[in-house]
Amino acid sequence: DWHAPDEEAESRAADFAGALLGTWREAPPAALEALVARGEALSLSQLALRFMIPGLPDIYQGRETGTFALTDPDNRAPLDPEASVSAFGARKLTLVKELIDLRRALPELFAAGSCSVTQGGERLTLSRAQSGAQVALTVATDGTAAPELIRS
């Protein structure tokens, strides 16, 4: 247990995980690539939903480009403004900027507009409407597609 760790077992497990990750970085298996793509789509969908639902979106500083840590965001590492940004991180940051711009352009829609949700199969659509302005967000609940935002 964590009070009295078995250092030898911990070391063997860390060596195994490190070797596996090294192999996967060189030539990721197709199943891993599919899992990562699904996780990225779900992450982008979650982000878009946070911006579209009533209330204020919550983004932890330094996480607007994604993070791959298995810890609570409150236990995050210090912000590193010089850290490189992955292709996924760039997509996530672009979506953050697009959603911030949308909320800035339509403040009344997000402050007092109606909010409705419909679901059809593996697609969920959240719509916001106010005085003729409408924004719809469609997400794939199974993570097979990135979120789609339509403004009318």
C-alpha cells in the first residue's frame, strides 16, 4: 500500500509501463490510436457543452490546451507557459476561443436565452435561442465525432 510501498515491485511496474509507452510512442497500435481519437472527441464535446449550458464555463488555467494527467485538476502542476502544444491542444484552444467569441457576440442568448436538449441515437443536440438568435451544438455521445456548432 502507499504507506509502505514495495519498492522492487513499484520499480518493475514503472519499468514495464515506461517500456510499453516507449514502444507505443514509436509505433502506436491502431486500437490505441482509435481510443485516443475517441477520447479527444469526447473531451472537445465536454468542453463545448460546458460553454453552451446555462451558467459560466469553468476552465482551469493551463488546461485550455488539454492535459494527460490522471489527477484532479485542483492538484495540477504549476502553469508552464513555454510548454509545447500538441495538435489536439491546438484544436482545443481554437474551440475555446471560438466559444468565448460566441458568448461575447451573443451575451443575451447565454444570459437569458432558452436551452433545450434533444437526443437521437448517439447524437445529442443542445440548442440555445433568444430573440431570433439560435445556436445549436451537436455532440456524438459515443465519441465517434468532434462536436458541431451551428449558429443561425
